Amino acid sequence: MKLCSRTFIAPLSLACWLVLSLAGISFAQEQPLRSITYRLAMSRPVSHLFEVAIEVELPKDSKEQYMDFQMAKWSPGRYAVFDFAKNVQQFQALDGICPPEAKCKMPVLPVTRVDDQTWRVPTINTQSLTIRYKVFGNDLSGTFSQLDSRHANYNGGSIFMYVVNHKPDPVKLAIDPPAGWRITNGRMDRADQREWQFPNWDVMIDTSTEIAPDWTVDSFGVDGKKYHVVVHSFGDEGGKRAKLVRDIEKIVRAETAMWGPPDFDSYTFLIHFAADDVSGDGMEHLTSTQIIEPGALGEEGVYGSTLDTVAHEFFHVWNVKRLRPAELGPWDFTRPLNTRSLWIAEGLTNYYGHLMMRRSGVWDDTAFWRRESQTITAIENAGGTRLMSAEESSLAAPFIDDAPHAQRTNLANTAISYYPKGELIGMVLDLTIRGKTNGKASLDDVMRRMYDEFYLKGPNATYYLRGRGYMGADFERVVSEVAGQDLSEFFRRYVRDVETLPYDEAFAYAGLRLVREQARQPYDGGLTIDWQKKGSFTIASVREASAAENAGLQAGDEILALGGKRVARENWLVSLGRFKPGDRVPVSVKRNRRTIQTTLVLGPPDRFEYRIEERKDATPQQKALRAGWLKGS
Ligand SMILES: [Zn+2]
Ligand SMILES: [Zn+2]
């Protein structure tokens, strides 16, 4: 980043004066532009092309020779690199700005494509300029954008370029919707609003927006804050929307009870029931969340899954969006993000999302035990669980957070996700702190103290947002402070190393125990199936040192027959279940147009299931600790 020296010597340089005079602020920026206005139109929804204009007014004495416009490579909350520039077309630069309703003839400026994400426009002798481009979007997702005949739903990072060196500048946004379509987002001051002012580009792209003729909104209030539940349903709601809103309110009450009042006036849950069996996502923002369910609200399982996502995303209001790792904002969108702390940011949010389902009363104890048991089963059976630590998993986020892979990988055998791993670290750490302090302190206290120290009371470290980000070591320090004893050994063994978490010790504090038993799921020989590949029985991955690997099977093989009989992916486990450990089962697979015969020598069952159980002999003290944990005291 450029330092302030050039503008510092110029008198009345407001930007630099502001930068240097605010105590504790250690960043600098270019002289701000006089104005940056984004105009978004969507005149042909069926084309899936968003029409973007960026109008820029340069400072009167600007010496800048050119201006760069850049499309982000990824967007906050999802860490895989997607290169949004690939969907940009018809980039054009014009000298001047034309008032919205007027017709102007503006000279066309030459444009140089500098690299894969950057367009350069000369600005010598230019007072103002207008950029125009179209960007294709046809994915209903918290990361991408969709424009079609039903609606426009966008994540700003995937459609709005930023002006290089001017991300800190204030920006204006004006949206021109198709006739009859209504706009909504988490920053509505009035119902028919079409223009917004944002403190900077980062906050503008944090404001996911929905534009359609037929979304619904239900509202409620908690502790003087307004909450809106916007729903756009593409399938039958089964009359469940009113109950959904009531249960969302219960979750909001449980989470605000833990954290205290959130730092906003109003918040919007923007929920889509896509009814396409494909689109599913949850994405956190400062004053809203975007939740997309692949089913219809009226369908089995969709209701519960929506609330589960609501509990997770709303927790992000504090953990991630405001209390954040130092690397999470402002961001460098020219390369993937690296932080060691996603197990805190996402993993602890996963833990608390589930705990809040219990605290809100939406789940009972059994539902909570079942969910945590499933997470333990998943992590303890994962190929990478003894290879990849929670910190390493955080650093690997660009590879594992929904990343597409053109090159084949061995991640199924080597990686774990920081979501479930962080969830289990959170649960075990919470019970450990509660146990070691006889229920007087908890992870809740750690989170509140972190929020206070880094968000509420931390000096503003950057232009982006209040407070400053934390480092992993800060979290570790606060945990030990709250626990009243040094817990650095816990972090060394279970966060930076790959040792099995001390489940037994942790659960014992709450009068619970963890039972390990042979999995009920049938023996699979070490194979997983590619369910995406329609109409064929193809191997997705082969577990290391498994019967399948010993037989020479590999990912991409299409299984034709097992034990001499034709099998399909729906019934192959039943066929395999007819054999016992030690049996030799002939297998034929198709690989590269050839049919290959091999033999699967079945091993002993190697999958285990875990179950959290209440101990009959739990002491009153253990029961009290458990009650405090589940109720939030
Ligand atoms: Zn919609
Ligand atoms: Zn999350």
C-alpha cells in the first residue's frame, strides 16, 4: 500500500489528515476520488446479464495517469478462488458522466486489459469517467449471483469491480429494477429505496440484495432491534412460514441472550427455497444473511435444515463479521486468503449454531447429542483426521471451501474441514473451561471478552470496520485468562497438532460419556461413490490402505459387477454385505474403455460410530454443569 507522503505535504489534504490524526490508525490511502457511483440495471433478465456502470469523479488536481478497475478473485465468507472476471463482458470506458435520464455523446477512452482481473483506463486530462460492463450471473448462491426471469439475487463481490487503491472511498449505489420488481436487502431505510450510500466498497459488497416481484417479508422485534424474514419461495411452503418466523425469533433471543445487544438497528434473513435440489448455501453479512435451501419449505427436512442454518449464520453477526481474525478485512482480492483461525471463525460458529438450537428450545437434549455425535463420527472416521490439524485446515481453505478441482486430488484421504473439527474443539474446550472452573466460566465468556476487547474497545485498525482483528495467539491468551490457568498445552495438542480430542475428560465434567461402537453402516471396502455422475456407478475416492486400494481400484473406475453379478450404486452395499471378512470377491470395472478384473479381499469392519450418552451415575454437580451449558449460564 502506498504511503501518505505525496498528499501529506499538500495543504488541506483531507484524506491524509484524517488518516494521520485518528489515534491508533496505521493505514494510509490514496487521495480519495470526489465520488464513486455504481449503477446497476437488468434490462434483459433472461440474458442473465447484470449491467453495471461505475461513475468516477477525479480530484481537481489529480496527477494519476490511469485508473485500474479490478474484479475480485473471490469474495468474503467463501475462500475458494473463483475468478469472477471470467463472467465480465463488453467493458467500456467513456470520458465524462451522463446524468441518468439524459442522452450524452461521451468520447470513448482506450482500455488496456492489464491482467486476468484488471482493466486500465487512461485519466490524463480527465475530470470524470464512466465505466460500463456486463457480468453474467446464473447461480443462486451466497457467493455468486443470479439474474433470470424470476429475480435478481446478487452477492456484490461477484458483480461489482472496485477502483484499485480506492476501496476505502465512500461509494453510492443506485439500482434500476425491472418494472414491478421490488428491492430488498439488509440496509433498507424505507420500502421503496433504490439508492444507498456506503462507507466503502467492502461494506457495499457485504450487502446482498434481492430484486423480484413476489418475495414476502415478516418482521419481529427483540430488545429494540428490528428483524425481517424475507422469503422467496420457488416451491410449496406447506403453510409453515409463520412457524418458521416464530422459531427464528427464538434463535435470535437465545443468541442475543449470550452476546448482549447486536451492533445494528435492523437485520434481514434473506431466505430462498430454491426447489431445484441443487442450490444450497448460507452466507453471513454485517446486517443480513443469505440462506438458500435446495428444497421447498413444505418438504420433509427443509424446515429443520433452514433453522440450523439460521442459528449458524446469525451467530456470525458477532463471530466473523465483527469479532474477526486479523486477516478477515480489509482483504486483498488479488490472491487467496490465508488465516490460521477459520476453525475459530467457522468451527466455533458451527458449535454454537448447534448449541443455540438447543438453548432456543428448537431442539431437545437428544437432538443436540445426536448432532454432536454425528460430527464426532465424521471427524474420527475422516481420512485426514490424523494428518491435518485445525490450523492447517484453516490455511487450506482455498482448496477445501467449495473449491472446484480440475486436477485430481487426494484430499479425501488427507484433509479435514475446519467446520466440524472446529466445532468439536469448541465443545471440548467449552466443557474443559466449565469443568476446570466448576461451572463458573465458559467459552461464552471467552467469546464475549474477545468481542469486547477486539471489536467494541479495540482502536480502529483500518478503514473497513470498527475495532481490530485478532491473531490466534490472542484467542489462546483469552482462553487461559478466562479458565484461570494456562491452557496452551490444549492448543498445542488439539489445534496445532492432530491428537484425538480429550472427549472422555470433557464429557465427564457434564455427567456424559462417549460410546464407541462398530458402525451400523455396511462395510464399504474403502470406497465412496460419485453421486454427481448421473447414470453410472463410479468411484469417487478410495481410502488409503483399504481393501479397495489393495485391489488396485481407483477414483474414476466405473464398477460393473461384484461377486460375478451386475450391481448398481443403489444396491452395491447390500451385495457386498453378503460376504464376510476374508472373502475374496471378484470385481470388474471399466477404466479408459477397457474392462479390468480384480479381487477385493474383504477386511474386518473398520468404521466406528460414536454416541453421547447421559451417565446414570452423574453427580448433582455434573448435572448442574450440564444444565448451565445447555441453558447458557
Ligand atoms: Zn429471489
Ligand atoms: Zn459460517
